[in-house]
Amino acid sequence: MDPKQWRSALAKTRRSTFGRIATLLGATELTPDFWEELEAALIQSDMGGNLTQSLVTELQETANLEGLLRGEEIYTLLRSLLIERLNAPIEPAPHQKPHVMILVGVNGTGKTTTAAKLAFAQTRAGLRVILAAADTYRAGAQEQLSIWGERLGVDVISAESGSDPGALVYNACQAAHAKNMDVAIIDTSGRMHTEYNLMAELQKICRVVRKVIDGGSHEVLLVLDATTGQNGLVQAQAFAEAVDLDGVILTKLDGSAKGGVGFAIVDSLSIPVRYVGIGESLEDLAVFNPLAFVDALLLDPVTPTA
Ligand SMILES: Nc1nc2c(ncn2[C@@H]2O[C@H](COP(=O)(O)OP(=O)(O)OP(=O)(O)O)[C@@H](O)[C@H]2O)c(=O)[nH]1
Ligand SMILES: [Mg+2]
């Protein structure tokens, strides 16, 4: 995705909050009022209180140390701090064949669509992909993924509505081995992070995958709707407690004014944002890029464009 596409995907978030930060940094002197306004704007951007506090403190310390007087002088500093904060300390482990991607999240965040988008991107990259419809809960979920599978020319392992998702995941992993697949993408049913039984079921799915992959690798990715803002952070914390999350996929960034929650997630959970969803079509998935993300949010205050 090029810088223009990042800018357009983040237009709402930029207009609602980050544009204000950029303007502030472009025009003001570093008075006590300035710091207060900056703090308020950062909080409003869905970054969360802790991260805001630590950013403001670091900016103030550097400003004092280096005798900076104007907002624009700390623009570059804030930009690099934000990029740095998005680079989560955890590096994704190298993939082994078959690589199993388990998509989890609350209802309606975009798991099934994202499973299809990932399958699309990976088949385009020349990989052999299989999809598993482990949402045996919601009526129509199996069919939804099967339709994507047909469009993509990708096999979908499915089962009867109401059957055990653990057994389906077992079959899918076996099929991935037998058919010599590079990647298996598992679409799970939406579940409230507060429902104990459903979270236990998710733990079982992950256990089955770990047991069956035999030489393969796996990762658990939380699919999070960016429009939910700080509530997304609460969901992420609950899922991270139940299963080992390897990363986050931030969907619906195109319709969200709350993209700043990405910073809060990386900061509080130390897990990386891996992909972003920017629309409903198969092409509308991008590998996350901290630099492009920050630049799309913080336009240069000296030469604001679009
Ligand atoms: N604008 C936009 N819409 C999206 C994006 N990703 C998914 N959607 C839409 O969000 C809605 C829900 O998507 P699904 O993929 O069915 O969500 P899900 O998480 O599988 O839902 P459940 O299985 O019911 O939990 C659909 O209308 C999708 O087209 C995105 O990145 N941008
Ligand atoms: Mg679904």
C-alpha cells in the first residue's frame, strides 16, 4: 500500500484527532498550555492514559535538555517516538510448513472476511492455502466461508452446524499435511471475551493445533474492529489472557476515527499489529507498516496537504 492509500485509509482518524496534534505542533510555542493541550489531544486519540503520559514526559525531557522552544521542533521527535512505540518487541517466529493462522475475536469484527483476504494474498504470493470454517456456531457461517473459497479456488474444510470446532480444526490440520499445504487459515466463531465457556473452547482449538501441526508453525491473531476504540483494548486484554496472542489485525480502519487504539494495544500488550483491513474487498488488507501509519496520521505540520 502506498503513502496515499495509507492517508486515505486513515483520513477519519487523522481528521478527528491527529490532525489537531499536527496543527498544534506546527504553530505553538512550548508553553504549559501547549503541553496540556498536547496531552488532551493524545488522550482523545485513543492512545490511552499510560502511553500519553510516557510520551509527554519523554518529549518534555528532551525539549528541556535540548532547549527546544517551538512545537514544530518536537514534531520530528514525536514522529519517531510513535514509530518506535509501534515496533513491538516480539518478532514473529519463522514460519514452518504448514503454517496455521488462527483468527479469533468478538462478533462481527471481520474474521471471516479477513480469512478470505489472507487466503487471497497468500495464493497470489504462490502459496498453497487451505481454509477451515471452525465457526460451527453461527448459522450461515460455513456457507459464508465456502463462498469465499469458491471465489478464490481454495479448499474449505467445513462441518455441520453445531459440531465440535476442535474436531474440525483437527481435520483441517490433517488435511493441510496430507495435501502438502503451505498455510491453513482457521476462521473461528465470534465470541464475547467475557464468556468463559467460549474462551475455553478457543483454548481447546489452540491446543489441538499445537498437537497436530507436527513440524509446522502456528500463530493466533486477534481480529479487532478499529471503530471500537478503547473497548478494543479491553477485548485484546481478555483474549491475551486466554490464549497466546501473536498479533492483531486491525480491521475497518477505513471507517474508523479511532485508529489510534493501535498504539495502545502495542504499548499495553506488547504484541504487534500485523495487518490492517481497509475495506470489504479481497484486496483491502495490508501488511502493517508503522512508518507509513504514523506518517498518514501526522502530516508534516509545516506543509500540510490532503
Ligand atoms: N469497511 C470495512 N468493512 C469490513 C472490513 N472487514 C470486514 N468488514 C465488514 O464487516 C462485516 C463483518 O465481517 P465478517 O467477516 O463477517 O465478521 P466476523 O468477525 O467473521 O463475524 P462473526 O463471524 O459473526 O463473528 C462484513 O460486512 C464485512 O464486509 C474492513 O476492513 N473494512
Ligand atoms: Mg465470521
